[in-house]
Amino acid sequence: MEKRWVFHESAGEERVQKLSNEINISPALANLLIQRGVNDFEEAKCFFRPSLKMLHDPFLMKDMDHAVNRLILAMERTEKILIYGDYDVDGTTSVALTYGFLHNIYEYIEYYIPDRYKEGYGISEEGIQYAADNDFSLIISLDCGIRAVGLINEARKRNIDFIICDHHRPGDQLPPAHAILNPKQDGCNYPFKELCGCGVGFKLLHGLCVRTKNYHKQLVEWLDLVAVAIAADIVPITGENRILSYFGLQRLNGSPRPGLKALAQLAGLKSEINIENIVFGFAPRINAAGRMEHARAAVQLLLADTDDCALKMANELNIQNTERRGFDTHMTQEALEMIEQNEAVKQTKTTVLFKNDWHKGVVGIVASRCIEKYYRPTIILTESHGKASGSARSVDGFDVYAAIDACSDLLEQFGGHKYAAGLTLPLDNIPLFQKRFEEIVSTSISEDQLIPLVNIDVQIKLSDVGAKFFNVIKQLAPFGPGNMRPVFMSDHLMVYGYPQVLKEQHLKFSVRQEGNQKVYNAIGFGMAHYYETILEGKPFKMAYNVEENHYNGNTSLQLMIRDIKPME
């Protein structure tokens, strides 16, 4: 699939040179910083040296007063508190954080995770019933609850109060909770809107620490879980998320809790753990619990207090993750065949597929896999409890949640974000939904949005790349949405020596730039199809990241290829 290169607008020579002189870095690196909102020495200092003192006052968040006061009152009255969370990584880390922290200072507390298959997403009737049967008078919901109007009203009738900690988009009507913490709700002036569910839970605990003037040191010890949630939920790593993930990664790489230490071991992570390691190493294994059996196992792992116990539980999740991969591979193959065997479906601007025996736990993963082959908004549905239930994934720049919302009259339930959503609808409505969704997307998506994107930060000479250059790049981390690993472009490149194709998929070669004899190693995973292009002996241009390669005890810089194009 040909990719579209989009260059970040230059900050302007004068601004770039001013910052370059002020903090003694190259113009290319100064340009990168300005793109990230850093314009002078003081802003650079804050960016490169984050501090927990930079976190916003939690009481700027709407309803924080009510939430903290209700929590303190519950503890003073020795009420039973139930910590209720979703079954994905954000939900399970939220529960582990909130329950784990509060359990160290308060005795009458439990946690509850809904069963993905029996109860579905979010607040459930079974959860409310469990709380009522066991005399819980306060439920703190994490990463869910913002749309559970009817169920929270039912809880209220049973004298159960709710504190909702959520980050999903609110509906037209808010639930009758005692307090709602959600920066996205109307009237909330909290300065940072992009917290994940675990981040909102952290702010509730932060508020408790501020109000009681206690426990701050203990709360910092839980930041590794917040970093895992931020990475796994793909929220922007800017503002407060960057500070939380920065210190969470420090904790994770310094003195990780046994559960995360065990996951790192099973994922084969030996060097310093970063956001990407969490996304591809930790998240699938934590998610596997809720996808294959019950997410309570993930919380138990995250709360494990010994290495031996944690490793045993992590091994169970690893087995479930291997099983999940089998479902994932088989379902993806079936889904792609359904597209390829239907010429009409191949020509659409959306993919909406249904098969009644697909595994509900991996439909979101399969949607992402389909986008890798057919780059367009995708929804994968399966049958669950007599309904069609599934997950949506989107392409760069397109709001799939808004498109689903435009079909809401055909749905029973939906929720999510711009790029990912879940939905449930009657089986009979599937054909109507497929037709409507295609119409909505076709009239609102641009042709450019249907072409995979490579965002290029700045064009540089290969000779710019060196130890000092890379040392500054490393300090831009943590990388993720809103602060992606920088992508550079260099042109008039030539292969040095002979390129190699590894495992029939990957491309490895040495490269130099015309007019300069310095040679760099480059590797492109899944890019063997470019072998003939670079073998022709003609100059080409390349988009790439600069990374460290650790091999046989040696460390060197290498170029991680994002795309290659022949010179025009």
C-alpha cells in the first residue's frame, strides 16, 4: 500500500535559530522542540526535566470536592466501598491502583470487575446486585459509568452512591451519581482533558492526599500502573500524561511491582522499558485475562506482593495470550477472505463484517489487523447473548465514534473514542447498519484519509545523525500520541554494499548520502518489497526513526525505516 508523506510545517528560520542558540542544539532538533510546544529556555527546562509539582490541582476538576468529601465520609463511617472497573488494561490498572492504594489505609473495601461475556462493558445489573447483596453503600467506578444513567439510578434507589471516574465522552444525559469526575463533561474547567480512566482515578486519590495532607509518598509508588494505562489506552502523551508516564516509567524501570516485573520477564524485555514495550509487551498479556477468561486475574497479578506468586500468575496470562493469538490469526484470515471474495465490499470505504461464531474478546484486534490490509474505518461484529456486539477502529484523522453516533437509532449501546469504539445492536439491524455506516463515512471521509500516513517531522542530512543528536532525541521521551518518536527524511541516498532480505519479510542494508562517505545501518520490518527499488542503483529518499541497536554487547545507532520512495 503506497503511503502518503506529510511534512510538519517548519517553525520558521528565525524562531528555530533563536531556540537553537539559546539551548545549544542543532536547528533540526530546535525545530522538533518547537513542534512540541517548546519555544524558549524555560519551556525546554520544563519539558526535559518534568516535576510532579507540575501536576494540576485536582480540585480544578468539576465535582472533585464532592467526590473527596464523600470518600472521606465513607471512611469515617466505616462504610463498605466497592471499586468497580472495566476489563481492559485501563480498567484493570485503575482498579489495582485505587483498590491497592485505599486498601493500605482503609479496611472495608473490595473490587469488582464485570465478566466480559456475561455482563458486557461497564456498569452491569449483576454488579449493582452484588453491591446491594453485600451491603456496599459507595461504588467508585473507574474507566466506565458515564453513560450508565438507568443502572446508576437503580443503585441510588438502593441507597448506593456512585463516584464516577471516567474519560469517555458523556452522552446527552448524565447519570445521577453523587460525583462525576470526567474532564470531558460540560462545565469542567480542568486544564487537561486527555487523562485515561486510570489517570482520573489517580486524580481522585491525589485529591484525597491534598485534602488530608497525607499519603503523597505512598501515591507516587503507584505511578507505574498509571504509565501502563496511559500507554495501553493510546491517549496523548502530552501535558499531565507526559509527567505521569515519565515518573511511572522511572518507577517501572527502578523498583517495579512484582506483577509488572514478571510481565517484563515473560515479554523478554531486558533493556529499559518504554511506552512501546508496554503497548506490545504488557498490554496484550493483561488484556488476555478479560478476553479469554476473567479480568479479575489481571488485577490479582498487578496486586501480587511476591515475585514467585506474580510469576506464576503471569505465566497463566501468558498462556491465555498465546491462545488469544490463535483466535486472532484465524479470525483475521477469515475476515480478510470475506473482503477479498466480495468485489462490492472491496470497493467500499468502510469494512463492517459479522460472523456469529467469532470470539468476542479479539474483535478489536481483528479490526486493527484488517486496517493494516484495507486502510479504512472498520467494525468487526460477532453474536453475543442474541445480539451483534463488536469493536470499531479508525484511520488517522477520522472520527469513527461520530460516525457510529450518526447511526445510534440502529444501536442498543455504544461508547468509546475518536479512534476506537464498542457497540451492540439487534442482529436484524446489521444490514441496515452496514449500509448507513458506509453512507455516513463515504460522505465525510476524504480520499487522503484512506491512504496510510507517514508524518515527517523534519528533513535532515544523514551526517546530522550522531551520538549528541541521539542523546537529545532520547530526552524527548516518553514517546506516544502527541509526542511521537521523531521521523526524519533524507534524500539522495544510495545503498552501500548489498541489501539483505531477512525471513522473506524484512529489509536490511547499509546506506550513505551522496557527497558523504559516512555509512549507516538501516532496517525495515515488513519492507522486503522495497528490495528491487534500492537495488536499482538509483538515488532514493527515506523516512526513518533513529534508534539504538543492542547486539552482542555492542550498542550502535541504526535507522528504523518507515518508508522509501525513489527520487523523482
